[in-house]
Amino acid sequence: MGGLGALVRGMAALALALAVAVGASAPGRGPSPPAAASSASGTPPQRVLVIPVRGNIEPGLARFVMRGLAQAQRERAAVLLEISTFGGRVDGATEIRGAIDAAVDAGVPLAAWVPDRAISAGALIAIAAPALYMAPDATLGAAEPRPADEKTISFVRAEFEAAARSRGRDPQVAAAMVDKDVAIPQLVERGHILTLTGERAHAIGFIEGLADSRQEALARAGWAGLPVDELAPTAGERLARFVTDPVVAPILLSIGMAGLVAEFYVPGFGFPGIVGLASLALFFGGHLLAGVAGWEAALLFLVGVVLMAVELVMPGFGIFGMAGLLAMGAAIVLVTGDVRRGLEALLAGIVVTLAVVVALGRVAGRRGLWRRLALPTRLGEAEGVRSTAADPTLVGQRGRALTPLRPAGTAAVGGRRVDVVTEGEYLPAGTAVEVIRVEGRRVVVRAVAGDGMDRPGADGGEGPGPRTGERA
């Protein structure tokens, strides 16, 4: 009997040990995997850094998370990502996922907790964590991208599958969150996007456990009792997040472009110009702070502005203007870091600017602003003015450039001063020229060999006659 009793006691002890082991390894019922509880070196962390992942996912948030992960690595702290988001930009989410992988590879203990929702791009960040905990009623998934074309869906689905597979999660479940063509029996039908509650995700073994509060999530991860600090964004990071928001960025760009255009309707430099420059400074400065683009994008935009100014001051048949528009458009696309979003922002800016131009044109017409900027009186031959268009006899006459022609300037032709333009070449003052055609008010000349003064009517001086367009 003594031997039998010892055997029974031994079996009971073994059963108890097995029960404890099963309970400890069950998802959500004990400590999380070693990857979350301790570093790769086996040294337990001495403190926990909570990195909040809230609001829109965008490049500014990615920079914030990367700073927190780098700080945790330096201080040998564990990281709890507290995720609460409806999603955002895929490039921001993939950048955060890459930073998570790098931190885990460097030995940073990391877990994620979803108190309410991790939707769309936020789901990718949550799945990328080595240990994932959710509140029972929290939601995870609904990550179909926009636009939902085959190319974009294929890319985002591959990202979700890779993230899930790297953490030992079912990649098909992750794929069903992105692609509605994925069907999983008793979970999601074909034609529907998968969204899981915390309880459902726990039941199918997709997450490590359930946690109603941050303290419970820390306990599940094995970090109960450790000092906890929450990472706070700097002023620059707040600005970068605000400016790179997918809604705010196009608005700032539109205000900036419209403000500069409106400045042309206001004498001197006034309020529209200040608002326009401030909006553009926020647009480019915020993206630079977020690390989306470098200074080359801002410099390219300034080059575009300079080319537009050159077109206004020295007409070049639209070449400078088109080059300026292309440079400004390319700068906007570069600074947003995404071609589609950059083009959308540029299109929004152009539409708003055109609307402002039309509105200001109507207001200027009703209030008589045009009469303040232009002379309303018409002067004809009765007033002693003879227009260039009424003098085709200038064709073939020779004279001399009184000012540099760049390509526009003034020349003395037929004993009077005439506003002329070359076919594109620059000519210094004193060059002998010949009128080759008259196009309305536009007198086109070219350089001639010799002194150009051998034809009747040619005159190298200013002459006594009136300048075209001046009163006699």
C-alpha cells in the first residue's frame, strides 16, 4: 500500500505540474513568449516604455515610433505599443513594421496592446508585434486598401501575410483582412473583408491573449511591477504629424497656391501673400521634419517659383512657365513621398487656385479694381497715337537697338523709337537690326550684317518722331 500511495502521490504531482505548464502556455492565460518577456540576451528589462500609436498612420507617426524604439534599445527597456487607430497611409505602416522587426532583431522585448481598434494600416502594425493582446471588444482587420486595384491589394496582402508568418500567426487570416477573395470556413465568406474582435481573435489563436487594461497587458507580457514611462511627442513631431495628415496636407498646399495667386490682385505685399507663404512653409517644413523628403524637394519648388517669375517678367513663349509648373509639381510629388497622394494634393491645389482666380476676377470686376490697375481711356489716331498694328510699312526697314534686346527692348527705326522683340536671341545695344514682320502690336526684328543703315528711312538715332504708343 505504501508503494501504491507513493505512486498515486507521484501521479498527482505530475498531473499538477502538467496543468500548471498547460495553463502557463495557454494564450492569454500566463506569461507571454520569451520574445516579449525578455531580451534576446536573456536579461529581463528593468523598465517599460509605452509608445502610443494613435490617430492617422502617416510618416510623422512613423518617425515618432522609430525614435521610441531607438530609445528603448539604448536604455534596454521593453516596449508596449498601445495601438488605437482607424488606419492611414500604407507606407507609414510598412515603415513602422520595418522598425519593429529591426528592434526585435536587436533584442528589444516588444508587445502590442489594442484597447479599442487597430483597423486597416493599424492592423499591420499590430500583427507585426511578437506578442499581441486585445481588449475583448476591440477590433482588428478591415484592411482593404484604397484604391482597391489588383496591384495594390497584392502588395498589401503580401505585407500582411509576411508579418503574420514571421510571428507564427496564420497568414490566411491576415490575407482575409486585405483581400475579399480569401475565404476561410466558419470565419469569413468570399466577397467579405475580415474583421476580428479580441475574443474571436483569441479563440482562433491569432493573438496571445486578452487584456482589458494597460496594466493587464503588461502583466500578460510578464512586465508587471516594472516602472512604466509613456513616450511623448516633441513639438516638431506634433507639427510633422499635423502637416503630413492626408487631409491637412492638400488643404495647406491649396491655401498656399491660392494665397500667392490672390496676392497679384492686391497692391503691394499683403495678407494673401503672407498666408500663402506661411502655408507653403508649413507644407514643406512639416514633411521635412517627418523625414519624408529632403531639402532638394523644397529647392526644386523654389526653382519652379523663380521660373514662373521669369515668365512674368520676361516672356519666353511659355517655356519658362511650363518648366516652372513642372518643377513645382515634381517638388510636391517628391515631398509627399507618394506619387498618387502627391498628384492628388497638386490637383486639389490647382482646382482651389482656379476657383480663387475666378472669384477674385468677379469681385475685381464688380468693385472696379481693374480700373485702378489699367488705363480705361482708349487713345487712337485722333489723339496722335499710331499703333504698331496700323503700320505694316515697318517691315523691311532697318535701324539700331537702343537698349539690349533680351529678347524684348527698344530700337530706333524710321526715325522713331519702337518697342521690338527678337526671335529669341539676345542682342546688345547698338546692334543693327531689320524688321522682318509685324504681328499685331509685336514688331519682330533680327540682327543684320554691317551697320544696317544703308536703306532709305533707316535711322540709328532716336529721331524726332514719337515712340510707338506715346502721345505726339
